[in-house]
Amino acid sequence: MQDETKQHCRRSIIREFCLNISTHALPGIARSETIVAYLKYPTQIDVSYVSEWPQYFPAFSLCNASPLRFDKFKEPFFNYIKTRNLTDSNDTTTLPPFQAYYIRNFLIDKINRNESLKPLFYPLSCMLSTCSFNVVPCLETDFLPFISSTCGLCYTFNAKLKYSNNDSIRYGNKNGADGNLKLGLYVHNHQYVPYVRDSKCIFEYHRI
């Protein structure tokens, strides 16, 4: 018993010394025992959940990773760089790397002139080859278009409008199925503007 008391006293002295000394790190070592003791306190966790059925099918957005369609983009772009003497070439079929530098300026110029960029983007009608939700065919009108600063024109399936009711939003179990959205897409990678993006589509889902 006496040995235990001596050992406890020594430990207390060392701990007090470490807590009050200005040496770097020693106070932290002394306090670590307090942290360990705190973490050993018994805890109780209450978990509850709310079962909602049926659930809305999440909104689903898709974009072509390359926002600009070359066959629609090239004529106005080459006219832009010619009128500003940014090229001495008459080639309007290929885009050299140094000309790609001016794409951003071209788009800003069109916006400043209040000209729409929409004709340069990919319409859903040219990308969507097949679409079905829970085996029932879906149409282009089932997608809500929006503009992305990086991907151009994007489209959302099952979107919830700000000032509308929920009547148009699909449930996951609609038509007695499990919420399966199947899409067949054609990305038109042969029409991608060089030096802008690789060939792919971007998908994102959102909670309703």
C-alpha cells in the first residue's frame, strides 16, 4: 500500500511538472491522459429513422463534357478571329492550338453582344437515342434544360420546379418497378472542339 502511494505521488509530481513547464510538447503529453480518460466515459447513442414510402426518384442531370459543337462553332469563331486579324490562314476546317486560346474571348464577346450561345451547344435531340423509366419510354420533353458554365447545355430528368407542385415528379416505384432509368446516348465525339474536352458525358443525381 505504501509503495502504491509513493508511486502515485511520483506520477502526480511528474504530471504537474509537465503541465506547467514551458518546454514544447511536454504539456500536451501530460494532458493526453485526461483526453484518454474522457474518451473512456460511457456513452449512449439514440438512433431513429423515418420510413418514407414511396420515395421520389432522384433528379438526374446529364451534360456533354464538351460544351461546343464544332460544326456549329467553327464558322462564327473563324469569322471572329479573322475580323480581329488573329490569323492569316484561310483554313476553316482545322483549329490550331494557338487559335484555341481565343475560344474564351470569342464566347465572352458573343455574351457582351447579347447573342445566344445555345446554337453552339448540343441539343438533347441529337444526343438522346433511347430513354425509358421503369420500362415506359420517356421523351425529350421529360428533361429540363439548363446552362452550365463548364459543360454548356445540360438536361435534368425528374426536375422539381421552384413554384410548382409535386404532381409531375416521378416516384421510384411508378408503374410497379424499382426506379430504373435507362438512357442510350450518342456524344458526337467527332464534333468535339479540339483542345477543349475528351469524349464523355457527365452525369449527376440530386435529391428531391
